[in-house]
Amino acid sequence: MVTDPPYDDMIDYSDASDLFYVWLKRALVSTHPEFGMTADPRGVQEKSEEIIVKRGGAGVGDHRTREFYDSMLAKSFAEARRVVRDDGVVTIVFGHGDPEVWHRLLGAITAGGLYLTGSWPAKTEAGGKAGSANIVTTLTLSCRPASANRSAGRVDDVDDEVRREVRARVPEWERANLALTDQLMASAGPAMEVVGRYSAVLDQLGEPIDTTRYLVLARRAVEEAAAIRIEDLPLETFDARTRFALFWVRLYGRGVAPKSEARWQAMVSDIALPEINDILRDGDGGKGVRIGFGREMRAPIDETSAVIDVALAMARAWPEGLAAVAEVLAASGRDGEDPHLWAAVGFLSARLPDADADVQAWNGIVRGRRTVASATLGVVKERSIKLARQKQADDQMRLFDPVDGGGEG
């Protein structure tokens, strides 16, 4: 059994073809009168059984909701399970950028009495505009009827199996010239192959866990297998916020990517979406998201600031001169020798366009790095002197404070 089901809310199939339908039923009324047979009061195609998610449709009473899509998809998979033999194969071709959609698809597969046993990524789509939900890679998912005698798995063991399986696939994907962005999406296949071997995955208390966990774990395994280094430093040695930003630039540079990809990568980096709202900015026309420019950053800099925040604040300060850059470094508690900061600056400069305003700023800062470092020391020294003087003044004022607060002594 082979099926290529509708991709959730990605295409409004019948709505998009209604324009052709109303002309066809008029042009072919004498030769194909069945074209004019529709129960839709508006004279367009009937849509009562169309299995898609209509964006914004629920708000106007359209039946094509997520719940309808999920239940009908599960019913379709159950019918496929019914007609194949116990050793038969149900092949599903699917692709989508949103992690929630994948979760729901896998839930429908399970509800239909199937489990995943194999997957292969392929570039089958032309793709769409930057920032859209369109995809260029789909997965061919090989499923088999679920056996009633599968045992339950323990979360730690399944975690290890998923990591091993995904890492083993990465060399194959690289030989097939699959881009890193597509490898991340393709990782869902081997992860769910492993999960499908078990009737359930149980935590330490014996409770079943949400298998969405493995879509995230699989992407993280791809990131680890890529062994991305920032200069000589492993990516995982950076703070979570900076790790997110650097990996994003590695994937998309200054380009616009779907907002769903931000949700994926936030989960992989163990960071909440609100924590990256000021790192990513809306693309042109509100379509998708892109990495923010230094001039767009408004976060104050202090000793708790992430490396990426300091790097962007330095780029923002550059037009005001090296002294302003030194003020940023001093406020962050970093200096001209901080390895993670300068490695991040070098990585970003190499990945973003030469004409990029931030790249030009960072290149200028790197050229004047010794001067910046010296100026930073001067700022730190000046601040220390001011603090010492303020402390001395405060101590002197306390000498005149009343002992009991009741007036003059």
C-alpha cells in the first residue's frame, strides 16, 4: 500500500482548484454533465471528505480542522492496515516543517495500527518562498502492521538507540549531498523507527512518555554528529542562547527561514521561544524569521549576558568608535582574550555576507583588537577607581550617622 497524504495545512487542494472547476463544468456540460453535480450551495466542489487542515477555517465553522484531519488520517491508515497482509508494507510519503504536525502524523500512524520500520529522505519538492512552510525534502516512511507482542522500552535505552541510529545515518545523508537542514528533518525517520520497535516507552516510574521527545533528540543527534566547531571550540561549550544563534547562522546565514524552524531549534537547544525573540526578527513582510542585526538588539549588557548578545552589542557600538566597543566589553566582564567571544565573532563573520553591516563592524573590531583590549582595561580601571571613591565617600558619611537614629549625639 502506497500513499502520499495531504500535508496538513500546506495546500488547499480543492479550494485552489475551484477556479478551474467552475469553468470546466460549464465548458463540458454536454460531454461530461457529471462535472456540474455538486451539493455545495455555492456551486463549487464538495469538500466534506477532504482531509486537510484549512488555515483559519475553524474560526468560520469550516469542518477541516486539526481534529478532523487527525481522525480521518488515522482512519485511512487503519484501512491501509486492514487490506495489507500481516507481513505487508504501508508506505507513506510526507513532509512538513512544523514539529507539531510530525507529532500528529506519527500519532495517526500509531492509531491506525502501524509502526515505522524504515525511512528515506529525498528531494522531491521545488520548495517555496523564503520563510514559508514549504519544503524541499520529503520522507518516505515504511510502516508495517503493529504486532501485539511488542515489549515496552525504557527511556534511557531508547534514548541511546535513537542517538546511535541517527548518527549512523548521517554519513549516508552526507554522501547523498543532503543539506544539513534536510538532515535535521530526515532525522525523524530513524528516530521513530526505533520508537516503533516498542509498544510504549516508559520513564523511570513506569509511565509512558510523549514520543515527541525523540523528534527533538534526533535533531540534536544530527547537530552532534555534524561536530560543528567554532574556531577550535566545540559548539556545545557555548551557552544555550549563543549555541542557538550560531547553529541558526550555520543553517541559514542571514536568510529567512520558516517560523516553525525556530520552534524546532529552540527545542533542540533547550531554550524557550521567548528567550530567542530578540535574537530572531521577522523577515520582510512578516514572512518567516531571520537572525537579528546588532542595531536591532536592545538587551542590556552585563556579566550575565550571553556571548551572542555581547558580539551583537559590539557591532552596534562600532559606529561610535573603539571606546564604545570597550565599554561593552567592560560591562560584560570580558576582554580581548575571551576565547568564546572572539571565536563567535570569527565564525559569524565567516558565515554572513561580506557586505553585512555587522560583519564590517566585527572585522574592524578584530583589526583593532589590541586597542580595544587596552581601552577595555582602561575602562575597567576607571570604574574600579570610581567605585573605590564612592565607597570611601559612603564610609565617611556613615561616620556622621546617628548611632541610635534619635538625633544629635
